[in-house]
Amino acid sequence: MNKLFQKKHELWLSINFASFAINDEEIKAKLYDFSQISFRHMKWIAQDILSSGSNYNYDRDMTLYKKDKVFDVLEPLVEEVNACIQNYKDNAVGERLRTDDVYLLEYLSEILKNNINNKPVTAFNMQRVWPNKNLEQDQIDALTLFLFEESYKEYELILVYAFMQARTKDVTQFDVFQDLIDESHFHLKSFANMMAKMGILALPRELHEMTYVIKDLEQFVIDGIAEEEAAKEMCKELSDAIKDEELSRFFDFINYQESYHIELMQKLLK
């Protein structure tokens, strides 16, 4: 079962990053919806594994290859979905996963039928410019560093919170973890799409087991609050450094969200 969980983890990432890589807003939005469905699949598979007395981890074996055209992104995704379907069990969860993924395949097939959809992919071109903005090099450097660090952090937090949520019996903890997962999904999406705009989209590095197997919740929360405080400071510094009103407002917006994350995490200490 952990093999299935790993395959679904990889598929969630593949759909997610296909969404981030593609410029067409309609395809991007649809793929992101499918990625969220795939993440729910991960949670259901995890529940099945735990209820059977087994366990799972976040190991993965995948690479985000640079692609030049939309079809270069979607054709391998079709193969990955088909391969994943072969691992589903013949039960209610397996049937739900199968029907969801068959519908995804139908959608991808429709996109691939029309060559007009095979537009250039610029997410990997390493241009490191912000479209229609005249940012200085030091501002680009600061933005690049922030996006790489924070996209990894949000990916990590999604998985860590999901790992703990799957194991808690406390309703308050469950609800707080869900809020934090939802927030990190939004942040990962925001930061990864910004990376794609700059041509620097990259897969977050793999998590070590020590990152998500939490033995001391109180210490984890205390450390997490400190990390959120540091993220707030990074947002403030970036907002001040980037001489662009639109981007500065965005990072102020993220900064305020980080403040509420701290409030949520403090509920875990009560």
C-alpha cells in the first residue's frame, strides 16, 4: 500500500506542477482542481493504510524535467495517471480514485486532440525576469531566494500537517491542521506560479522522515511559530526591498496571513 501512496504522492505533485507550468489560464485552473482531488486521494489512501495497521512515508522517485511545449507536459502525465490506476484496489475508495482519474484522462485527451493547445511553456526558461516589471537585479535575486525557500516550506508544511492530521483523535487539532493545510496549498500555488512566471519553476526537495514524524507536538508548534515569525520578517523585508506597489501589496498580504497562522498554531498549545 505504501507503493500506491508513493505513486499518488508523485501524481499529486505532477498534476500540481503541470498546472503551475502551463500558461493557459483555463487549463491551469482545471489541472489545479484535479491536483486537489489527487491530494484528497492521498489522504484516503493514508487512512486505509493506517486502519490496516500499516504505515506510509513521503518517499518519492521523480524528477521535474524541463519542457518546451504544453503537450510535452501533458503526455507524460497521461502515462503516469494510467500507471497509477493499475494500482487501485477493488473497493469503494479504489473505485472513486479510478473514476476520478479516468475523467482526468478524458480531459487530458481533449486537450491533446487540439494542436492549438500546444503552446510554449516558459516556466523553465531561467529568464529570471518578472513580466512587465522593471525590477533591479538585487530585487530579482531577493525574490528568487524567497520563492525557492518558501515553496519548499509550504510543500513541507502540507505534508507534515497532513501526516499529523491523519493520526490525531483531537477535533480541535484536526480542524487546525486542516486550516493550515489549506493555507499552505494556497501559498504553494501562489509561489510556484510566481516561479513559473520567472522561468524558474522547480520541484521542492524531498522530505526526510525526521521532518514529518513529530514526537513532541509542543516543541514542533513552538518551532513552527518561530518559523512563521521568520517568514513574516522575510515578507516584510521583501515588500520593502521590491519597489513595485503591486508586488509589495502581495507580500504584505502574505505577511498578514502568516500572522493568523501563528494564532492557529497557538490553539495546538492549549
